[in-house]
Amino acid sequence: MGTKVCGFLFGGVLFLTIIAFIGCSTVPVTGRKQFTGLISPSEETQLGLTSFDQLKKETRISHDPAANSLVQKVGKRIASVAELPNAQWEFVVFESKEANAFCLPGGKVGIYTGILPITKDEAGLATVIGHEVSHAVARHGAERMSEAIALQTVGQVSGAIVQEKYGVNPQTFGVAYGAVTTVGRELPHSRKQESEADHIGLVYMARAGYDPAAAVAFWQRFSDYNKKAGGNAGPAFLRTHPVDDVRIEQLKQWLPEAKSQYHPH
């Protein structure tokens, strides 16, 4: 493709960056401006509730009393400090060897049993739940969906223009546009959201009465787990999450802020 066509590719990335900078809402704690205008809070919440109900039908739910009691206790403490109006909080433990957790819009939190040996204790679990709840509070799902819609629109308009002016096949342009926007915008933005959830989650766990320093210890344990499981493979620029070493260093930088809001229960 020629230089002018490449300009359209990078123009799409620039367009989304400008939109995100202008923003239409502000993320709690970090104060970042974000673009969520194409998905309303009610639409986002309904998507979360529907997805969670479906997941509960398809995934085995754990009935371990100890695990459920711990998740409910920590979850409620984190929820009590989270800035998510009208949240329908629900904390469910799912049977899975996967070391993971999630929070869907509306306050639906899922914890996989595979991550509990790594969380180790209440504070470790507070690190995980604080992070996941932060995704919902920061409306990261709505932000991703809004940007995806905007990117698709820019791609369609640009594809039509380059076909008319330069005779480029729209499908060929679409493949190139998708690759550029993925590496140039979507993946870096995903990593930024993950870092933001780490930041907000650290503050939330401190506000909930958990020592934020425990977050660093958890991520060090998770890093060790990742190394053994081969989870750190692949170049950093193609990852959806920051590499573990980066996360740990960022958490250390945010610790003073979180410590200032820490009051042990």
C-alpha cells in the first residue's frame, strides 16, 4: 500500500486516541478521561447480568464452604468502598483449575478456584477482587465496546475512500487496518486498562482495611506461577496485560497513595 493509504491506517488510531483524550466521563481514583459514550450504563449492566446468568448455567459452581465464606467476606468489604452506583453485587466461586477471576458490569464477580492457592489469604484475595471490581467501576467494558464501534466506523469510511481514490480492495484495506488498530490501539489500551484496574484496586483494598503491600506479594506469587505455567511467553507489545515485572513496579509506585487511605479493620 502507498504512503497515503498508510496514513489512513494510522489516522484511525490517532482518531481513537483523540476521542479517548477528549473523553465523556472520568474514571474514579485515577481521574483519566475516557470515551464510553456509545454504550449507556444501563446497556452495559444488562449485558453483564445476561452474561453472568449464562455463565452460572454453563460453569460448575463451587460449594466449598470455606472458599465461599472467604470470597463473600472479602467481596462485601471491597464492594462497600467501590464507586459503582446501583450495583447488584454478587460473588460466585466457580470450579476451575484456571487461575483467574472477573467482574462483569453491574457488579457480578466470579472467582475461579484455581486462583485461591495463589491468593493465599484475605489480603491476597482482596488484591484480586479489588482489581476485578475496578474494571466494572471504571466502565472498561463500555469503553472497549465504544472504541470498537468507533474503530469499525472509521475503518468502513476509510475503506470506501481508499477504494474510490486509490483503487484499493476494501477487504485488503480492512485486514491492514485491523492489524494496525489492534497493535497500535487496542492492545496498548487493554494493557492501560489492566494497569488502571491494578491502581484503583490497590486503593480499594486499602480503603477496605487490607494492607495494600499485600498486593505486591500476591503479584510476586502470581509471577512465579506464570513462569512455571509458561504464561509470560510472547512479546510484550502483543499482550493484553502488562508483564508481571511491570505490574509489580507500578504497584510499588502507587503504594504511598494507597497507604495514605489504609486503616486496618
